[in-house]
Amino acid sequence: MSSEHFFLLLEVLKQAGLQGTARSSTTRLARVLHCSQQTVSRQLRELEARSLLLRRASPLGVELSLSPQGQRLLQGVYTELCQSLQASGNPCTLSGTVETGLMEGAYYLSLPPYQRQLREKLGFPPFKGTLNLHVNETDLHAFLAQAKPLHVEGFQSEERSFGGLKAYRVLVNGKIPAALIHPDRTTHKNVAEVIAEKKLRDQLGLKDGDRVSLTLQEESHA
């Protein structure tokens, strides 16, 4: 794939997100990419022919989204970049914005089977609640791809079944040991849930909208 094709795919990612759809036009894309409208039209056709892009004409121009194959390609590039930077001594980090959750984390972390396994695997009893961070979905996928997860098994109660989850050791803002937990079944694709021994909001004086960074701990690197 040429560099021109790559930067066009990257622009679609910026406008549409990993799994969304963007309404744009060849004129706008040409202006952003500093090329002619005819060049953009040709490249869109070529990317569509290679099953990297989905497009549909609309009254306002064109609707664009990444195909599953295009998503995987960009995620692969991101992962390789992260691995190269990590090998050069630059730790892989994930940044997000603090947001208020639905208190689901507090409920699940209060369940003894989860509590017991997390305490055994992480070495500390987690506070019964999560710090929720709104993150970029692509960044989250790439971040998790760099780490070795700790597996927490699901279980069955009398009323229902509870799914498993993966825990990744991280440092919050470079100093507080914690874990990013990622349920095996989740609909929150752009939320990172972080647990620690004590309530992170209180430890760091955080409020909604504050920026927080997560860094993989050394033993968590894949």
C-alpha cells in the first residue's frame, strides 16, 4: 500500500473513528491531504477495491467507513509503532479523561469470587469501585495488545452467570500501582476501567474531565 493510500485511510479514521461513519467529500479530503480531487477519487476507488474502505454516495458527498480489514491494518500499524517505541525505551501509555460511570464496577468488585481472584493475582485487595476513563478505542486496543493479561475466571451464581475478565498491571500517572480491567463481555468499547487498592479519585484528587495516563508496568509487557 502506498503512503498516499495510508494517509487517506488515516484521515478516514480521524473523521469516522474505528467503527463509525463519516460524511465527507472529495473536495474536503483533497484539501486536507494537499492533493487534487481527482487523486482522492481514484484512491478511494482503489481502497474500496482492496476491501479496506466502505463508501456510499450521499446528497452531501460521500459516506466513508473503515472495513474490518482496514481496521485490522491500522491497528496492526499502531501496534508495531508502539512495540518499536517500547523497545527504544519509551513506555507504552494510554491517556483518557475521567468520567462518572454507572456504579457497575462497584457492584462487580464487591462479589467475593472476583475479589478473591483479583487479590491473589494482583497482590492487593481492590477498592470496590473503578476509575472510569474515556479513551480512544483504537488506542485502547493497541495498548492492551502490548500487555500480558492476568485472567480472572467467570463464575455461576444461583441467579445468573458472570463473565471472566482480564487484568493488566499499570501505573496511574506514572506512580500509583493499579490494574486496568477488561471484561470478556463488554459494550463499553471506549472506556478503560482502572482499579487500585485505594480509591484513585481521592488519592489523586481527580474530578470528571481530568486527564489521566496509564503506563504498562514492566512485568506486564508482552
